[in-house]
Amino acid sequence: MGTLLQDSGLEDGVPGELWNLENPDAVRAAHAAYAAAGARLLTTNSFGGTRPRLDLHGLGDRVGEVNRAAAQIARSVADEHGLLVAGDLGPTGELLAPLGALTGEQAQALFAEQLTALVEGGIDLVLVETLSDLGEADAALAAAREVAPDLPVVVTMSFDTNLRTMMGVRPGDAVAHLAAAGADAAGANCGRGPAEMEIIAAEMTQARTDDLLLVAQSNAGLPQVVGDHFEYDATAEEMATHATRLAELGIDLVGGCCGSTPTHIAAMGATLITA
């Protein structure tokens, strides 16, 4: 989503979530492009939609408005194509105690505020992604149980520091913890590209439980400077091969993260459907 919004003119420093209100046609077009490429699930444009993240841009008092619009836009495209909508919750941007000042209860309240608006906008499931701290994951899961007890919840973490999260969490330990905490699906997103994601996926499959789905959404490689902008260096063909490897490892839900364009998704989907 972010890649397409930047290609559509989103300027550096401007939160993509603001375009849910100020340029909804561009957000809708991005969703439509992924839908046309064969995506089965659309993710709301709300990754930075918690109050602390929006406060950085003077938008903290518009949490409900921003997230409700994010869900409604995705819903409008999903309904045209018969797809599901995942309400996206990213990290709060605040460190939890004892490393920071944010308590688990406060984190839960922040996630609940955002999720309430996403539910009002019509999401089908909750996607909590790019987390580093299992305590923050627990807070998000508690918020989901509070606000949307009937919706499935997916939690993915970013293992981008020597195959661990920034807080030192290993993939297998994350899967075991999230399964015990009640997540319906768990896994990894973002990171340092397909090769590392396949190592992470192998570790996750060793820790899975029978009733837990596993998720992997790698970046399309690593960003490289091309002229006046960044481009990710994994080709669509490389991401398609990666998708096949993930499926062979036992990953249930395969997707793309940063730099993954509709072209990447189309190639990945074609490979998985053929397989």
C-alpha cells in the first residue's frame, strides 16, 4: 500500500493514513490494483493509525475518523471482488514498561480505540503486524477480545535483527507464545527479504500447533536508491519462487510487505494457484 501511495504522489513525511480522508480515491485505486492482481485479502491503510502515531502529525484527535475511513475504503473494493478485509494495527511506536513508560493496559486502550473504528468500518478480521515486543502483542490481542471478540486475529512480528525481533524474540518462541495467547494465526512480516523469511518460516513451522495458521509476508527484497526514489530489489519472479518455498515449508497464508507491488502479488498468486 505505502509503495503505491508514494508512487501516486504521497510526499515524504506525510502519513499515508491521512489520505484516507484527503485522497481516498488514491487509496481505493491501490486496493483495486491489488484486487485485480489476485489478492484474496485487502489490508486497511491504517498501519500507523494508533493515537501516538497520529499525534506525531497532529492527527491524534482524528483516530476514529481516519480508521473508519480506512476500513470503509477497503470494504468498498473488497465487496466488488468478493474479498476479505483485514483491519491493520501496527506498533504504537511507544516502548512498554520496563523499557518505556507505556503500560500494557494503556497499550490495550490505544489498540482498542483504533480497532473500534476499524470494526465500525466493516473489517472481517484483525491483522496486528510488525511487532517486536510480545507484551505489545498481548495488549493487541486483549484489545481484539474486548472490541471484536468474534473476529479472527492474526499477529505477525518482524524478525529483522539477526533473525530475532528488536526485543530479542525468536520466531519459534513467538509462535508458541501467540498460540497460547489465543491468536488464530501467527507469523512474520517485513524483515530483510525472502531468503531470511524462509529461514524464519522454517523455525516457525517447528513450533506450530495444530489449530494455529502460520503467516509469512516478506518485503520484496531490500530498498535500493534508484534516481530520486527507493525501489525494492526482489523481482516478481523471485517473489513467486519465494511463495512456492513458503508453501512447501507449511506456511498457510502467504503475502507481501514493503515494496510488494501488484505485479509481485500477481506472480506469487499465479505460482501458488498452479501449485
